Amino acid sequence: MQPAQLLAMLAAGEPISGTSLADQGGVTRAAIWKQIEALRARGVPIEARAAAGYRLPWPLQMLDAKQIRTALPAVLLRRLGALEVHWELDSTSSELQRRGAVAKDLSILLAETQTAGRGRRGRTWLSPPGLNLYMSCLKRFESGFAALSGLSLAIGVIVLRALESLGIAGAGLKWPNDLLAIEDGRPGGKLGGILVELSGEYQGPCAAIIGIGLNLRLTPALQAQAGQPACDLAMLAGGTPPDRNRVAAALIAGLIEGLSQFERDGFAGFVADYARYDLLRDQPLQLSGALGMFGGIGAGVDGRGALQVRLADGSLCPIDSGDVTVRRA
Ligand code: BTN
């Protein structure tokens, strides 16, 4: 039996005995036990009760390309390239990169789990099966890299607009494009991340592979592994996150619309919304990067997407890359 099949059998959140799982899967109870252990080792919190059997602490929806398509308006479906849902990939972004020139514009790959999920700055992205969303989108541009400044910030705006369309508020952006929960009006735990990778020509045809990781359910063990404060959509939505296929469809709809807006207007079309979601504005910041370590106050972003930092002498310093942390008062 494949792990995807076992997770699908547990997805309702109802207890099922090992015998019943083995019968349904046509395998031995020992084989079921081995797969349960393998899913647990990857972060799925499968509980075992002596009398009742195995169960998940809550129901989950397995990703399903047909359900995602059904949730998309016809006008957007026509513009979508490929839409694939995989059980496991090393990384949805690496797989799209391997497809290279053969992948159609606006192709989307989703995976239930990634074995080598990649974050920014060479970090790994924890990708346990069935709990969160891991998605990559290929977008081709004719304009060259030069016109793409601010693209990764615009993607942050697109993701937050999509969450708002699902009725989820309480999230914002930490420059350049971390999705964070808002706690007491300040930047809180990390809800998701965005990795944009460009290839092609500086002034000609080029492509962006846009990777989005969004936490829907984090267990305490996964939060501990995250290495930084983390949050999930379940917490923002009062305990139960929206259906995973609905979240995927909202992100895809947002990407199709938002990327054509970006193609038309560039980052200028996103500046106002970025300001609305900006969690660093007026915050005391610590910056480290090419200019060394220094402090300042967040003062928004400029038209190219550079972070504006107000220094002690009152001047504004634009930051194009680097690590930012909010200093605790
Ligand atoms: C970050 O470090 O904040 C960016 C995380 C991006 C993770 C996503 S998950 C889908 C896609 N595939 C990857 O390997 N990474 C991105």
C-alpha cells in the first residue's frame, strides 16, 4: 500500500482499526503499522487507541486536481497551463525547473509532501504530508529581469489577497516576502514563505518559478522543528483551516489574476496593497547584509520594492537584499 492511500483512508478523522485498514488496502497489519510509522516520522500526528485503532486528530482533505479545477472560474481556467498534484516531489520548484522550456506558461505543480523543500537563502522548507500547501507556478515574461523588480513582494500581496478572499484576516508581510501572523499589532509567527527564482535574459524572454509554502496545520512537534516562531491558517481561522483544495484554488486564481496585473503595471500596481500588509512600517529594525549590521525604523517600500529604512539622522536608506529582524522594545 502507498502512503497516499493510507493517509486518504485516515483523512476523515474517524478512528479505523489496523485490521480494517489492512483489509481495505489488501495488505497485512504489519505493513499498515510500518506505513503508519513512516507517516508519523514525516510529521503526520496519527494517534493510536487500543480499542478504536488509528486516527488523525482532525479531518483533512487530500489534494485533488479535479476539485481545484472545479473551484476555479472558467475564465481563469482557460489561462491556466498544466495543473498537477503529486504525492511526493523533491521540491515543486525544482521539478518545474527540470521541465524547463516544455512547461506551459502558468503551469502549477502541487505536492502533498516534499523531500527536499527549499527556502530562501539555502534553508530547507519542512514539508510534512497532508498538512500544509507546497505549490510552484511557472510564469513567463517577455520583458526581461529588469522589469521584474518587486515581483516577489507582489507575490506576497497576491497570497494575502487570496487569504482575504477566503475570509482569513490577521496576516501581513515581513519584507521581502515572509507571510506572518499579526500578534498584538506586531509581526508574529511565520505562516508561509515565498521563493521566486528567475532564469532567462536580462532584457529578453525570461521565466519566474514562484514557490509558495503555506502552513495550514502545524503540530507542536513541527513548530519546534521550524527553528523560528511559526503559525498556521488553523490558528487564524479559529481552529479549523479552510479546505486545502479551496485554499489551493484561491492561490491559483490569485496568481493568474495578479501575475497579469504585474505584467501590465509592474510593482506599482501592488504598492498600495503592500503598504496595507506591511508589518515592518514604524517598527524598530535590525538589518544585516552587504552594508553590515545597523538599525533603523521601517518606512515602507519604494516603487522598486526596496525596503526603506529611516536612519538615526532622519535620512532614508533603501535596502535591496539582506536579513531583517524586528527589535523587541
Ligand atoms: C522561505 O524561505 O520563506 C521560502 C519558502 C518557500 C517554500 C516553497 S514550498 C513550494 C516551493 N518548493 C520549494 O522547494 N520551495 C517552495
